[in-house]
Amino acid sequence: LAGVQRKYANDDDKSCAATLGKQIRKVKASLRKRCNARL
């Protein structure tokens, strides 16, 4: 993710940060679902 953030550093920082935040939340949610399914 650090590379992605650097890549878009010169673009609109707020929109980029918001997009990254949404992606991170989706990934965490899907990982949590997978972990819960295993238990």
C-alpha cells in the first residue's frame, strides 16, 4: 500500500486516501469473514 500511496501522492490526496481507506476496510472485512468461517 505504501507504493500505491506514493504513486498517487501528487493527485488529490483526500480522494486517494478515501479510496485507499475503503479498499482496506473491504479487505479487512473479507479476511474477518474467512477467519470466522474457519472457527
